[in-house]
Amino acid sequence: MPSTTSADLNLSRAEAAERARLITVHDYHVALDLRTAIDRPENGFTTQSIITFSAEPGSSTFADFVGRSVQRVNLNGRDLPAEELYQGARITLPELAAENQVIITATGEYSRSGEGLHRFVDPADGKVYLYTQYEPADARRVFANFEQPDLKGRYTFEVIAPSHWQVASNGAQTSVQPLSSSPELSKWSFAQTQPISTYITCVLAGEYAHFTSSWTGTVSDGEHGAKSLTIPLGAYCRASVATSFDAGTIFELTGKGLDFLHDKFDFPYPFGKYDQAFVPEYNLGAMENPGLVTFTDAYVFTSKATDMQYQQRANVLFHEMAHMWFGDLVTMRWWDDLWLKESFADFMGTLTVAEVTSWGKSSWVSFANNRKAWAYRQDQLPTTHPIVADIVDLEAAKQNFDGITYAKGASVVKQLVAFAGSETFFAAARQYFRKHAFGNTALGDLLSELSAASGQEMDDWAAQWLQTSGISTLSTEVLANNGSYQNVRITQQALDPITGLSVNRPHLLNLGLYSFDAVSGELRRTRSLAVKVSGEVTAVDELNGEPQPDLLLLNDEDLSYAKIRFDQKSLQTVLTSLDRLSDPLARAVCWSALWNMTRDALLPATEYIAAVRRFAPLETEDGVLTVLLENVRTAVESFAPATQRAQLRHNLLQTVAQQLLQSNPGSGLQLAWFRSLAALSRASADQAELLHALLLGQGPEGLVMDSEPRWQVWRALSANGLAGEAELESELATDSSSRGRVGFTNAMAARPVAEVKATAWQAAVEINELSNELLSATISGFGLGSEELHLPYRTKYFEVLEEIWASRSIEISSRIVKGLFPDQDAQPGLPLEEQSVVVLANRWLEEHPQAPAALRRLVIEELDHLKRSLRAQLAG
């Protein structure tokens, strides 16, 4: 296998543009021989690509392949010296004709990182499962191709695999033929696809359980009238989890989504069948491969799940379905415009849940609590970037699948819909699909359709929202006298951290006035005022003379993307009476504001913790409760001063344990309280007696202690030195599932023993044998325990960074870089920049200016997370 470095794997935007100028791809015929997958994976697999393409006569270009070897390169009927042409990750194609055919035969490697062709052996039954995952550029790990999104082609796949397997691809299966020489093997052939990009092609193979259904609806393409369309539906999962797989629910949601999106987009689903596969050790939530969407099989709930988990799964299902139009039918030209698919799919996923499911009232609450919180975190990092990003190469693209591209983008799309109107937005989308079907676009193409549909130029709006960085902070400043407003203004602070310039974005939002009801005592909205905020100061003259409410809520209904700050009276109302605010979305906006203030060290962590202890027990939705309990654990472990932490944790654990015992049996709220108990107990033995009782089945009625919750308890006990290797081995003997193996690996690494931490470090850093999921479990377990246990690894971490980045795939190295970044408590008396880990990280950044940009970005981000925690600790 040729030596391949991270530099070889990279592809610059300029190189991609030049290749796109030189060639036009027509079609691919890809043949994969997977006969070695069961018992000879070390031999790799045979892969052949036959590619037809046009080119500038006499020019040269290159195809992409990352694998063990290339045996044959035949260009236009002439065999070329493969060993000379295959260097690093590229195969040179010289002296091209106007029309070309290249045949490339190679040997690929099965993956354990979730990139390329991932191979998984289920410990539950020994069955082998394969699936592909390519975004942004890992199709080249499976077959030779031109790996960039704007070189679309039509694909025909053939796969040789064991005859008893299920095999699927983007196109519909056209035939299955046993091999005459080896009847235990068969060849599957699949229909040619529509023109699609390399990164959304897909192959699935293994002993998957397979379920089928279909959807039929009346659709319109906007031009030729209504017609009936039938789409075959399929669903796949591992055999060992098939009894837990609710395929009927998946098909029901799929049908509702197809109804809704056909109505909104007015363009028939163009990719034939619609399969959805739930696969193991998946790096993502899901991937939008047309005709064969892949999901993590964490969405196959083998243990009891909360209502929020089911809602999140529905959201992801609809997100991927929206990609069939935003991303697959019309694809960004280069990764700068990744938002053209992800922002819109994120918005459409939430909208579809709100419109067609029983979670209609909570969908946007979940968006406010989860997705926007992710965006706010990401957008305050030093590495923030505009939604329309400057992506110079593939390494930068890989790091840009972040909260800005997804959740901030979706928040801005929501603001766009409020700004332009829903009908205008969807009218523009319909025209966008018709004009650019099966093509590639950039920002200007969408703006053109939005401008035409709305009758107003969208360039200024796009420049302010899509091409600037950072978050606006909106504050209410009020002057009141004798209980009435004399003056109300909204101030905007919006500094672009990249340019250093103020960006006073336009915000169309609601200002909610809430007062205590004299009879019920509830905080009720008495008035809602639509306000257009622009510039640094916006006067709200309409409120002059109005009685001052108990709560003046900026961004009521959560229409815009901004951090909000309360006036003093409103803040006191929120801190003392948040439970009396009956509207769940208004409550979510308030919780979000409190959490942002805590993260910004403007509200002491102790006050946030007190608010959660007081009000969280009154929350009625398990999704809201889950977010609050995750945030409050972070407040205790990261933002509270170390000297106060033990008492704060003890008090919080008492509240959590009490609520667990009092919750409705079998409810999602009960499960949320249990998970919080287990998570908090990783750093405390205060509730060890209750944890042991739970393992013995002596917990509250309705709490099912099957595999997943049992391993959560074992992890907590292990982290406190209350579970040894023999006990964990005994538990594993009763749980042969892959999730059991992950739980065991995590608990083993969690034990607070120096030798255990050394072994975990070696497994994660020095020995490249763990699969992606077991690596994450090892890293997570290693991170538990006292600061003293981790002191020996602070300098080691920075010493191995470049070696790790150069020797591992970007997915695996990213997990190591982020997961093992050293943590610390604030050292009293030292300013922020003199804190131990801050000094080490800054020194590494100063001494390694030439390190890969993506690696530096991860270190900078982790350092900023640490500094935020230290800043809050020092302020508290």
C-alpha cells in the first residue's frame, strides 16, 4: 500500500475548480467483490470503476482512490503503469481525449473508523455487517472516482457477496445471480441512478433484517399537473436488534413526511425507492444517500426511550428526507455552500415534525432547547465562521459540519421565513428545484429565486445574516415610573469576531408582555408586539405609558437568532417564578437566556443550579427536563468553583434521587431523572446505595433496568472505585450485545486507578486497534476521575498531537484530539492566561503555526471551552 499522509488526502477548492473546468463526468459502473468480508477481511476487497467522461483534449487530471493498491489503470483502451500513476491518494490520468473511458481496478481496505466501507462483527451473534459512509470525501476509500460534489454522474453498482446476505444500493435491485463457480456467492445488480455526487452513493451488505412497505400519493411537478406516484419503502437493521425495531412506526412517519414535502416542494421525489438502514458504529446521526438513507442504529431503541428520543428520531428522519431535494436533487458546488443543504434540512426537519406529528406543540421547543443551544456554543468560539463559509480544502470541510452550518443556519432560515413569509419561501424553493434539478448551485442561485418570489432584493439580508460571524446580543432597557413604562428600547451588540466590525443585523421578532394572573397566579401573555430591530438601538414607543409587566420577553416565540438579556425586573421574575410561565416555548426562551448568561459568567453557576433544582421538578416534558439536567451537571462540574462543587453536587443529587423515586412509574420523566442520577454519580458516591439497589432490581416501580441503564450505573460505580474488573466481566457475560461491549469498555476505563488510565491511554493513543465506537468509549472512561489521575497526560497530549493527526483518519484523530484535551479546575490567584493547561495549549499553538489548520482549529476550540469554564469558576 502506498504511503498516504494527511496532505495526500486533502483536496483544495482551487484544485477541484480546475478539475471541474477540465472534465464532465457521464457515468460510473462500480463493481465490488466483498467475498472476503466474513473470514478474510485482512485481504481487503476488490473494487473496479469504469468511468466515462468528457475532457479538454490533451489535458491531464487525476482520479481519487485511497486503498491498499491499484492493479490496473486502462485509459481509452490502453493499459497505463498503475504503480507509477498511483501516488498517495491520486491516480494521474494523462493525455485525455475529448471523450474518455477509464477502468481502474484496485484493492480497498475494510474500515473500522466509520469512513469508507465499515465492517462490523456483531458480538451478539457473530454476524458481519457492512455499510458505506462517505461525506465529505470517503467514496474514494471504496471505489476510484472524481471526489468532489460538482462532478455528478449516473451510477450503476454491482456487488458480489455471500448469497445469504442482504445487499442494497442507491438504485433498485435489478437482479441477483449465484456465481456458477461459487454458488455460496451471488452477484447483485442495481439500476442506474439519476446524476448524483460521489459522497451520497451507498452500498449496504450483510445479514440485515429487511422490512418492506410502500407509499402512494398524488404529486405535482408544477408543470404537468397531478399524477399518482408510488415509492417502494424498505427498512434494514441488524438481526440481533430486529425484535426491538419498530419498522411500522418508521414507515408511518416516512409516509407523513413524503405527503408533507411533496405538498411543500411541488417536485416529485426523483430517486425511485426509499430505503432506510439503521447501522452499527455510525459516526453520524444519519446520511441522506438517495434511495438508501443510513442512520445510526442507536435509533433502534433496545432499552426504554423517552418521548424526546422518539421525537428526535422523527426529526432526523425528516431532516434526511428534506435532503432528497435540498442536497441530493440540487447540490452545492463546493463545501463553502454546505449550508444550502444542511441549514434547510435542519429547518425542514423541525417544521415537518411540528406539522405532521403528535409533537406539534413541542417541536420548536426542542429546537430552541437543543439545536439553537448547539449553535450558540459554536458561534462563540474563536473559530466561528459565517454560515456561508470559506472552505479552502477538504480538511476544512470536515470540520464545518458544525452548529453554525446546521443549527444557526436553520435558525436563520426560520428568521428568513418570518421575514419573507412562508408562501414566498416555498415558492422560491419550488422554482429553485425546477431550475437546478440534478445540478449544482451556490448562494447567488438561491438568492435569485428568493428575490424573484419576494419582490425585494435579498442581497443585504444575506450579507448581514449569511456572510457575517458571531451572535447578536439583544437587551431590553426600560425606564418606568409608577408602574408604567416611560421608555423602552432594544439595544443590539453584534461584533463580528473575524472582521472586528459591528454587524447590526435586522431582527423580526416578537416582544411578549407577561403578568401574573390574579386568580391562577400564572404568568400569562397580556400582549405580543411585533418589532423590527435594526441598528444599535430600536425604540419601542408603542409601549410608552403601558403598565410595566412582570416579564418583558424579547424574542418571544423564538423567531430570531440572538442571545437575549432581561431587564432587572424581568430577570427577578424568571429566577423566582419561571415555573409559573405556562407557555412552553416562552419558558424555553427563558431557560436558554439563563444558560447563556451562566456560560458568559454573567449569572453565577450557583444561581442557575438553584433555578434548576427549584423549577425542573415541575417540567412536564421529558425533553425539556433532559436538557436542563444536562446543563445543570455542566454547571456543577465545569462552571462552579471547585471549592463549592462537592456540596452543590450533593444537593443536586438529593433533588435528582428524590424526583426519581417520586416520578410517575414508567414515564419519560422518570427515565430522565435516572439518567441524571447515573451521570452525576460518576463524580460522587453519595447515592451509591441507591445505585446498588437499582442493580438489584430494588428501584422505583416502572424503571426498567435492562442493558443500557445497567451499564450507566456500572460506569458510575466504576468511576468511584466501587466496581472491579471481575464484577464488570460478570455483567458483560450476561450481555453479549455490541452496546454491552461499549458499556463494559467505558466502565473498565473509568476506574480511578493510575494503571487503568495508563492502559486506556495506550489503547486510545498508542495502539491503533479500536473501532470508532470502542475508541470513544475508552476516551470517555479515561476522562473520569480526579484531576490528579490525569496530570501525567497533560504534556503527553500536546507531544502526540501531530503524530496522531498524521497517522490516523480525520474521524479517528478528531475524536482523540477533542476527547483527550486536558481539563483542569481553576487555580486560585492565577489570571486566566496563566492557568496550567491554558499555558500548555497556548505554547503548543505558538510553537506549531504550520500544523494542519483543522488540527489547530480543534485545539483552539477545546482551549476556548476550557477558558470559558475557568472564567466562570473564577467569577463565581
